[in-house]
Amino acid sequence: MTTPSHLECEQDECCRGEAMRLTYRYIHFVKVEDKPRTSVWSCRNNRTGRQLGIVEWYGPWRQYCYSPTGPPIAGQVVYSESCLADIGAFLKQLSYARRPT
């Protein structure tokens, strides 16, 4: 499966003018929907392409959040420390990119 590893993002504190990182060691993110002020992203396994969760704006908390979408392993969703750190890094990039300049 080939996916772009970066999307261009505005110059800001999170990526210092560099492209937004979309591909990590075990997971990657694919934009699935553009909304008027936010976007929705699918988090997928690099090896299988299987969707693990969704990243979208959660209004009550006024920030992007990650929600698991399915039970990939015997009814459980399992994440390692590094996978959670990668998801957190992606959420941080989206939050900084959304801030007004």
C-alpha cells in the first residue's frame, strides 16, 4: 500500500515549515473527510492497511482526539507505548496546524 508520508502544512511551531508527518513506524494516517474548519483522518496499520481508529475534532474538549474503531485482536484494541506516542505526535501536529496565525 502506498500512501503519501507527508502533507504540506502551514508554517507553525509544530513542524517549523516542514510537511506534516503522516507515516510512522507501524501506522499511517489518511485524510478521509474535509469539514468546514477541521478534517477527519483514518489511522491505519502499515502492514495490513487495516483501519485502527479515527482522528477527528471533538467539540466538547476543543481538540483533535483519537477513537479506536474496531477490535483487531480477539475483541481488544492493543497499542504499544511507541504507537500511542506516534498517535499523540500526530494529534499535536493537527492542533498546532489549526491554531490561528
